[in-house]
Amino acid sequence: MSTLLDIENLWVRFPTRNGIFDAVRGVSFSLGRERLGIVGESGSGKSMTGRAILRLIRHPGIVEADHINLHGENLLAKSERDMRKVRGEQISMVMQDPKFSLNPVMTIGDQLIEAHRLHAKATKAEARKKALEMLEAVSIRDPERVMGAYPHEMSGGMGQRIMIAMMLIPNPEILIADEPTSALDVSVQGQVLSIMDRLVKERGMGLIFISHDLNLVSQFCDRVLIMYAGRIVEVCDANRLHEAQHPYTRGLLGSLPRFDAPRPRLEVLQRDPSWRDAPSVEGRT
Amino acid sequence: MANFATETERRPWLPLPPWARGTLVTLSSIAVTMLGLLFVTFLIGRVMPIDPVLAIVGERATEEQYNAAYRELGLDRSLAVQFFYYVSDVLRGDFGTSLLTAGDVSSDFARLFPATFELATIGILFGCILGVPLGVIAAVRRGSWIDQIARVIALVGYSMPIFWLGLMGLLLFYGILGWVGGPGRQGIFYEDMIPSVTGMILVDSLIAGDWAAFRDAFSHIVLPASLLGYYSLAYISRMTRSFMLEQLSAEYITTARVKGMSEWAVIWSHAFRNIRVQLITVIALSYANLLEGSVLTEIIFAWPGIGSYITTALLSADMNAVLGGTVVVGLVFICLNIFSDLLYKVFDPRSK
Amino acid sequence: MSMTSQTPPSSGGQSLRQWLLSDTPTSRRQARLSALYQGWLALRQNHMAMVGLAILVVLISIALFAPLIAPHDPFVQDLANRLQPLGSEGHLLGTDSLGRDILSRLIYGARITLYIVALVALIAPVVGLLVGTISGYAGGWADVILMRITDIFLAFPRLVLALAFVAALGAGIENAVLAISLTAWPPYARMARAETLTIRSSDYISAIRLQGAGPLRIIIKHIWPLCISSLIVRVTLDMAGIILAAAGLGFLGLGAQPPSPEWGAMISEGRRFILDHWWVATMPGLAIFAVSLAFNLLGDGLRDVLDPKDSAS
């Protein structure tokens, strides 16, 4: 499997009043045409990793890495103008809550059309057609009505599907999904995930799935990276998650309630300060 | 069966579609506020220690003359009846007679209004055209020197008395530097030389094709208009900055960047689009404030508008003029507020 | 156990500062003082706010010690020495059209400014708080009527209404204060009502109501304390506008009457001589500017400390 993305020694730092805070500390991994999950609690640095790849982290945040290679080209060396070509066209991102991640005063149609015309010279009519196609691809049944509607009129599940449609219009190779289902009702989560899954497979894309939900990630992804305090503490294949070695991962697994194996007490995760200091595990296949 | 009865009882008592009901509620709300305004001015007029009858008949009037005038002014009737007549007068546009000009207060207003309108309008244009971009840039380049300057401009605007700044401006730009015309709308030479079409000298001189007069009028209006414009600029830039900061930290801005948009496109097509409606409210409010500001400014620049009319009337206790001015300015305020509320409802898709 | 910690220990073990910064206050008094102290520390970091505070302290001292500081009597006329420029002998800021020392008049004028500020700051927020909390808590017709009245006063242009009031009541400093207060209270009523409505529906209010607390107790002991912080911020920020309004009224001759050294009236007196003797009108304006600026800076700082979500700066 060819490597799409290769990241070596990524650091993300934020200067604060009390010194410099390291959100991501020396993370290295690669991504092929696979579904890679990044799991961690709040503050583990998983979201920052995703944003750093797209170089969305702005001053005063500092992003450093040996390289962030997309098809061998180091993204960190690119100018902002070149990065704008990368964003959307080669790497895209779906965010958590469509209520907030869609522009409330633009119609959905206008936002979709904009997504297309940013990376392709198309007339409004052509862009409109493409937008309708995409909406149908994410199983939206009444695409014409949705085109003229506003984001606040959409339910959570529909909003997230629209978001996926919008982000896939320019045909990127890599999709970063930052907690895409965390704001959705459980009943709708599965639907949105299956749509995302189908599209990623159809287009042969690479997917980075960022979440705090270990269960979800283990079902949905091929490989899982577990992050803690800005470092990767473990890498394993999703179907071998139960064989995980690191005490943090075991602790996470142990604290999940299970219907088929009920226990009188759930484990409380005991954090070992040494996890913070151990070097980051390399997440390459 | 019992449920059916209560259901019919609960139906709204006005069989109108919701939009009509909404408009009716708004209109009645406006009417009540205006009535309240009139009531307050009415009370003020009745509270004064100066006897309005004496003001008309003079101190040497006989008792009969006094009583006759008393009855003619309607002061012998009950307060409620007096209020009723007051309101009906106002609705007909009759604010009484001015002691100073001996004319109708309402015709005085009509005559003087264009001058104030011209001044306030140019002021607000100044404030908007400079204030909005300043606010946007201050928000985008937060903490930079532009942001600091914007902050200083706003602080000064909120702390300096407008009449004093106007005086200083006259001293500097007219007295010392001689860059602008002095008090008044026109130089003596140009007075009454332009046929009055709209009452706004800038416009009228353009219509008459008289460039010299236009330049003269401009040199006289530029200082007071800039003065008003400065205060408007301070307010508008501050609010714009505040609105933009709110938008720039929103998630949809990140989405726009992820889509590959350039930063300026993100700022104007996305963030700014979200504050347009709020800005309209701010600008309307600022315009109303400028009308108020003109009260203190016109007197400094000998600008013959409504502001100086009210202040002159104040100093001579010409209550009809003062109260009339209060009502008119108050009505303009209310109308501007309603106007901006309406625009909000029309332009913000979320309020539908 | 709790008894021993109610008074700050003055020796041994903990210093006063440590007691104030303690994470575990053992009495309500300690918790309150601690919150105040920490708020003060946060405010102190804001240099601009400290400048504002310093100016206000200077203003208050000047007003208090006016008879001791002022080089001359502010009312004494000296027609031989009219319109002396800045830096003249014995008159640091020159003299006005009647030969009175401008510096001394400014100093005594500080008293008038302080008087106006104090009175309005006492009347308007209190009235607003009362109207707002009663309106918000009682609801129903009382709410509708009180809010209608508030809206009517809010719909008025503040300065023009104050002008009309003073014109009717007659010029004078008390009438000016009254007129300004009458136009200043509505925003506080609105704010207090909004806070009351939010608090009224919270669970702990229901809890104490179940315990038998009457509306008066609830309003005074529970709702008012929570309104106070936003009220303080708003009042401080409004002070600048109030000073400017008072100066405007003074300028129009509607405030303190001559020969009172009110700053706005001084500008009006000096207006005639602006082109040749500019300092007569300029100095009082600078004083007004300094005080308004001080209130604005302090108010901004207080807002950052007390209502951080509103500051957006």
C-alpha cells in the first residue's frame, strides 16, 4: 500500500502566560489508503495533530516537524499560497458540529458551489450540478430543497452529511475527520459513518479518524494510534486491539462497559506519570 | 367533548395570519412608546415653574386678560383633556408657536431640518466608510499597532466632550491653520446666492452648477461633519471589531480555510457576511446619536439646524420649541430603532 | 475548628496574603475577602486600568483637599489681570475673562464633578436595580408596565431629554443631576431584569422558597448580589458618558450656575476668547477628558476582571 502521508517528529507548541505548553510532542506516523484512527482523551493532542497537518494552526501556535510529507513533498516547506491548493484539493477535514462548522447566513447550495469553484474553473451551473451530485452521493433525498436551505434548518445528521459532501467535492485524497459523530445522536451516528466509509472506499482515499471513542474507532478503522499527553503510546491493528500492551490502552479498554461481559465495577484509569515522559511510538505500518 | 371546548377557547382571539399579528403587535408597541414619549414631554411642559400664561400676556396684563388667555390655552380643563388635545395637535403636526421666531414650531423645523440632515448624513458616511474597515482590520490583526490605534481612537471618542473638541478643531483648523471655513454654512459672500432646492447647500450648489459655492459650502461643512464623523467612527469601529472577533473564532471560519480559501476571502465573504445585519443596527444607532450630538455641535459652528434651534430655545425658555424638538428627535430615534429591527428580521435567515 | 480561622492571623504561620489567597476558605468572610483580593490582583495587571484608577484617586484627593491645594480663591476677580496666558506669575494655567485663576477654578470644579458623579451613581443604578428586579421577579402586569415605562425612557435621546427636563425645572446643579439620572436608569433596569429572570428560574431559588423565604429576602439576599458585578462594570463605563452629559449641560448654562467653577460652564465662558486666549476654554476640556478617560480605562479593566466573556478584547 502506497504511503500518502508521512509525518516525522511533529511538535505543536503554544506560548502561554505560564510558559510554553506542548500540545503535541514528537509524533510520527504514516498514512496509506487506509482508515487510521487516532484515539485519546481531551488534551491528548489528537485534534492538534489533525490541524497541524493542514497547517491550520496560526500564530502564536508553533508547528515544527522533521517533515510532513504528502507524496514525498514536505508541506511545511510550502508557501501559504501553495498550501491553499493542498487544502480541499488534496487534504480535507470534517469537523465535529455542523451547527457551528457551516456558515449560518449562506445557503447550503452556495457553500457547496464555493467548495467546488475554489479548486476547479466551473460555471455556476456546472458547480450547481456537481453539488447536487454530491448531495445525492451522501444519501440526501431532496437535494434541490437542501441547496436553497440554510444550515440551521438541517438536523444534525443531515448537516454532517452535507459537511462530508462539501469536503469531498474537490476530490481530495485524504480526509481528516475530527470527532465527526460526537455531536450526533447515537441513532444517526451509524448512518453518517457508513456513508463516510463508503465514500472513502469508493474513492480510494486515506482517512484519519480522530475520536475519544475507542469502541467506535476499533469498529470503524483499520489501524489505531493511541495518544496520551501529546505522544503516541501505542499502535495496533484495529482487530487486534484487545491484545494491546500499553497500560493506558488497557486501562481505556477496561473502563468501557460491555453488555456481553458485565462486571460489578468498572476500572478507573490509573495514570502513570512515566507515560508522559516515554518517547513517542512510531505509528508506521 | 370537554377537550373540544377548551381547544376552541384557546385559539388566538385575532383571526389573522401570524405575520399580520406580528406587525399589529409591533405597531401597537410603537404607538404606546410614542404615546409615552408625548406624555413625558407633556408633563415636562406642565412642570415648569414659568407660567406660560404670563409669558404670553406679559406681566402687566389685567386679571381678565390673564383669565382669557388661561382659558384659550386650555389650562382650565382637566389634565387628561389637555393631554388629549396635546396629542391630537402633535399628530396634526402642530407643536405650537415659538416665542422667539413667532412662527409655527413645525414650520421652523421644516426649514431647519435640511441643515442638520446634511451634517449628520455626511458625518455618518465618514464614520461608516472609515470605521467599518478599521474595525475589521483591528479584529483581523488583533494586538497589532492598527488595533492599538483603533483602541486609542475609540477611547478618545468615548472620553472627549464633543463641543470642546469642536472648539479645538475650530481653533486649530480655522483659527491657526486657516484650512477650513469658519462657523456657519457658507461664507458671507455666498449667502443666498444659490436657489434652494433641497435645502442642502452641497446638493443645491451642484444642481446650480456653481463650483465656487460648492467648494465654499464644503469648506464649511468639512470640520463639523468630521467632528460628528469621528464620534461615529469611534463607536462603529469598536462594534465592528467586537463583532468580527466573535465571528473569527467560530468553527465555520476554520471550515472556510480548510476549503482552501484565501484569508481575505474568508474575512469578507464569510465573517463579514455574518455581521452585516448587526452592523446595520449599529449604524442606525450611531445615526441617532449623531442627531443628538448635533445639538451641542451646531451651536459651536453656528450651524442653523435643529440642534441650535433647540439650544437657543432652551436659553430663552421657549418651551414649545424645546418640547417640540424633544418630540421630533425622540420620534426619529424610535423610527431608526424600528427600522433597524425590521432590517434585522429581513436579512437574518435565522430569524425566519 | 472554624472559629479559630475567622480572624486573619497576624503572626506566626500564615501571613495576611497567604490567608487571602488560601484555596480553602473557612468562613464566608474569608471567601469574600479572598475573591476581592484576587480580583484586585487581576485588575492590577492591567496597566491602563491602573492609570485610570490613579487619575481617579488624584481627582478625589484634589476635590477633598481643594482648599489646601488651590493657590487662589476660585471666586475672587482681578480685572487688572484678565486673560493672562499659561505660566504667568502666580497663575500656572492663566486667568479667565474676570481675572480668576484657572488652576484654582479647575481644582474646585473637581468637587462639582465628583458631586455630580456620586449623586448620579447613587440614584440611577439603585432606581434601575429596583425597577429591574421587581419587574423581573414579580412578572405579570407589574413587569409589563414597568418595562413599558423603561422602554419609553430608553427610546428618548438622553441628552435632549435631560435638556428638556432642566429647561422645565430651571437651571441648577441639582436639577441637572436629576435630569441626567432620569435618563440614565433605564439600561440598568433592563440589565437587572435580565439577570433576575435568569436567576429566578434556578433550582436553588426554588429550594430556598420551599424553605419559606419570601420574595423580599430572595431579591435582597440572592438576586441583588449577583446583579452587582455587572452593574458595577456598567456604572463605571457609563460614568464617562454622564460626565460628558453634565459638562454639556454646564456648557449650555443649565448646570451649576455662575460663578460656580463647573468645568463645562468654564468652557462656555472661554468660548468667546478661543481664538486669542485659547487656554481659558482648553484647560477645563482637558480636565473633563482626563476624568472621562480614567473612568473608561477603569471600566474596561473591571469588565475584563468581572465579566470576561463580554470583553472580547
